[in-house]
Amino acid sequence: MQAKKGYLFKGRVIDGSLNAPIEQGAVVVEGERIQWVGTAAQLPPQYDERDYDVIALPGRSILPGLIDGHTHISFGESRSEEENALYTPPEFRTLKAMYYAKKVLQAGVTSCFDAATTYNVAQAVRDAIDTGMFEGPRFTVSGKQITNHQGLEDSFPSWMEFPVGQSAVLVKNKDDLIEAIRLQIKEEVDAIKVSGSNDNLITPDALGASAFTLEELKLIADETHRLGRLCSTHARSRDAALDAARAGFDNLFHASYIDEEGIEACLKNKVVITPTLTLLVNLVGANPDNAGASGKSAFQREIEAASENLTRAWKAGVPIIAGSESGWSPVPYGQWHGKEMEIFVDLLGMTPLQAIHANTLAATRLIKRYGNEIGKIEAGRLADLLVVPGDPTKDIRILQFPKRFDYIFKGGKPIDRTPPMPRKRKWYERTKIFLDGLYEFDEETGTGKLTH
């Protein structure tokens, strides 16, 4: 029997751009790439159905693999800053990251931008996947984010040394800045990330001024671009977003409190925003007694501010990219990668098609390694494809249920959908507390009682 040339997909084609879906579409895949896209009725004769494995399930949609614009594959679903920075050895972190990378791929995410790493774990995961050792998404990675005493991640007391396992490098002057950038590029990062502001998750009421001056941010952007890398920043506060956009950064993470001046700077310098609202929404949705350092109400206020400010930014023409921030415990790997699209529809006023664009083709702005080869169903691009039931341009929530997807293809090959075996958490992965509260003696009853 003659071997098949590849795959012929038939169904509704949502190509990742803002083009209207092709209702009776066809996609031809040979090897790892897409050969042809169009209406099934116009399929050229050289693509004879008999030469291909045909995937034509009724009522299905075909769309590009999702691109998650903000992950932390080395964080291991940490439940605290201490757990992330202190306890887990780098060797075990790396093995965990490979385990979780497969879960991300099985959620339909075929490419990721990793926004900060512990040690050099993200680079190792990227290279292990790219060289065919393990299955996982295509990763574009940052190294440790560059921070100072006012930035995110310098959260430990000043009387102890900055933890080597922290997902940041602490700089104290301009020479440190340049050295950190050059060292990370030597270690083969794809992007430089800066901690431009603090964060209410770690430090109470932390969304004030920019952590770095405008002059320092320009120095970072210029050196990063001189060496051919993308430059992004954690920037929740108004000043951090404004100064990074003025300095010519490529991407702002969060930008919850961006104002008109910041929006104008983004438009002038062609800056994109990746909000990662899923983390905030999940922190509120989990309804804990005390979420992070600032409490649930602080995150609710930020959601409300971000909804208003980012809607204005998007309507003004600033590209908005979807990212989950998977890696922390509120956003477990493989579970929340499609949630940001629903949030964009509900809070920013996007149509489902626009939200899909934000999670596919628009997100290639961050994926420097593969940008022109992924994110769109187009002849010549890599065949990273999803086949899903129903029409996500009518119901965006369809993309939040990856177990219901019919197929996930990466590079023209169907991926193994067998779930990884559940794993146990090692004792050193936990924040080391004795009890979550005090076990007090009650004199009236003569017994002990746990109080919080």
C-alpha cells in the first residue's frame, strides 16, 4: 500500500487572522507544513483525497494552535514566593518543567512565550523540545527578569542574600544592567525581561512609581535591541507602563493602570500589551480569605481598572496579546490557557474572532524564533493545528475544554493525548509552615482550637 502524502482537513477554517472563517474549508498538510488552504470546492486536483488521510468531522472548526503569550514553565505551580525561590533544587525543577510542558501542549498550546525563569530552566526546556527529546510547545524564553530594590522579586528581607533560585537578577547600577543583559544573551535567551514595577501579589499596595528611571529603561531597550533580542517588562503601574513604552520596549506585561499618555507612547513606538488578566480573575474567583499580600479587594480593583484602561488602549489601536501566566498555583498548567480569550470578550469588548486572533497570529509578535512560521493557517507555515467541536467564533468558551478537542497537531503530526500520570509534591516544594494559624488553648472548654 502506498504511503499517504499527508493530511487533508475539512471543516470551518478559522485562520488566526481577522478574516472571516471559511465555512466549507480545506487545509492540506504535507510533512510539517501547510501546503494549501481554501474552500473545499476549490481544492486543486493535485491534492487528490485518495492520497491523504482525510479528517472531516461534521460541525468542527480548524484553527491554529494557541500561542500563550505569558507562561512560567519553571515555576511548577508554586503557591508562594518562598516555594518558588528557595526550596526546589534546579535539577528537579527542570524535570518538573518537562512534565508540565506536555500538559501545556495537550491543552492545544503549540507555542509559548516564557516570561521569566528560575535558574536557566526555560532555556533547557526549549532546547530539549526543539531537539526532539521531549514533546512540548515551541518556547520563546526570557531569562531571569532584571530587577532592583523597587521591582518585583526583591521581596526577601535586606538582611539575607538575594536567593540564587529567585526568578530574577538584582542589579544596583547601570554597569550591572548591561552585564545582566549580555550574560543572559550569552546564555541564549530569546528576550530580556525587566521588572518595571512591583506587584500586589507580593507586596501590599505596591503599584506606585516605575522601578527604573526612564534613562535606565532606555539603556536596557537600546542594549537589548542592539544585540537582537526582544525587550519586555512587568509593568502594572501607570509610570512603569508609560516609561517602558517611551523607552521603546517591545511588550508590556499587564499595563493595568496605563493612561492616555502611555497609550500614545505605545502607538508611537509600536508596543504591544499582554495583560494576563486570567491570574487576577482566578485570584478573585478562588475567593480565599486573603489572596496574596494585598487581599482579594486589591485584585478586584485592578481588574476593574484594567478593563477600562486596556479597552481604551485596544480601541486606540494598541495590539493586545493573550497570555495565561500559567506557572503559579492560581493558574495550573494545561487548564487555563483559553480563559484569557473569554475575558477579552467579556471585559474588553472584543469579538470572539478578535480574541482568537489575540491568542494566535497577534501573539507571534512575541515569538521571535518562529514568528512568521506559526499563528496562522497559511500555505508555507508550520502545521500547528487544532480541530475542535462547534464554532468558537460563536462560543469562545469552546477553547477552554481541550479534552473535548478532536485533534491537536504540532508540525504536521498529531500529538499524544494520553494524560501524564498524576505526580506527588515533594516535601520541599511546600512553603514551610507548621500550621496555617495558631492552635490556642480555650480556657472555657479546656481544649485546643485552631485560629487564623
